Amino acid sequence: VIYEIDTVVPPSAADVFTIDANSGQITLTGELDFEKFFLYDLNVKAKDKGTPPLLGHCKVLVEVLDVN
């Protein structure tokens, strides 16, 4: 199975998240600021290596808590 982030809302945060194509583990490449956005919506797709390949989708919601 190959994982890929399809879309990120807000679009300006697309470079803040990355996904491991083999494991599907999502990691941050930058900081999240509660003052800018407190909720991120990632649409992830997974595709197998069959012929024809099968495709699945899921939504990952990331809620940022203000610790101040």
C-alpha cells in the first residue's frame, strides 16, 4: 500500500505535514500555531499495487490545543 496526502485545509499548511509512503505515518515538518489555525483537515489516500490498483480515502483531523 502506498500512502499520500491528497489535500490539506488550509492549503497554506500543505508543507507542514508529510506522510511516509510505506507506513502511512504522518509527521510535522514545521510548527503549528494555535493563533493562526486550530484545526487542520488532511485528506489521505491509500493505493495498493494490484492490477488494477484499488484506492481508498480517509480524513485526518488535527486539532491544535492552546497550552498558554
